Amino acid sequence: MVEQVEVEQVVAPEDGKKIDTGKLIDPEVVLHPEIFKWRDALTVDLGLLNSLKDGQIQPIVFRLKDGKHELLVGSRRYFHQKLLGTPWDDILKDVREKVSERDALWMAASENIFRKDFSPWEEARTIE
């Protein structure tokens, strides 16, 4: 079960604490159903939070789908930006209009597989 992050905890979250992403998502954003089943839960990473406080370097990749922004790459960056209270308009985004389903899955898988904190089980689940 995912532990919820209350508003008071957003100011100084505990490293490794589970994040209830449903409370943080912008109304403009939808999650890709396949990509988001690859992970069990998102946890707070104080190193990432501190890094993002200094400015976001790498954009979060979305594709336009049914009038919404579907999150494809950078979910950890996105949800940590939301923990920091960053407004939607201030998040560095790479919004793509034409991304096939195959390319969307490949983009997400390739970023996650090469990141060091993706467990072998999560890698296998990604490739399924």
C-alpha cells in the first residue's frame, strides 16, 4: 500500500517516503497506463529535490493526447517538482505532438533501464 504524503510533509519530506502521486498531478496531465504499471511506487529522493531547487536541467517529456499532456519520460522529476510546489507553467517540458505508442514505450523504457535505481524486477516488468 502506498503511504500518503500530507501537505505538511511536502515542505520537508522524508527521504524514501512513498508519494501519493494522485494528490500531486496537474489537471492537464494524464499518466500512460502501461508506463506507470512498471513501478511499484514513487518514493521521495531528497537528492533530487535539492537538485531541482537549484533548477531543472532536463525536460520532462509529454505527448499531446486527447487534449491532455500524457507523461512519458521524467515522472520522478515531475512528481518531485510538484512536491516542491512548482506550478505547471514553470516546469521544463518537452511536449511532442506525434509520438507513436511504440515510440512512447521505448522512450520511457530506455530512460528507466539505464538509470541505476531501476531494480532487475522493474527492468523485467518494463520489457514484458
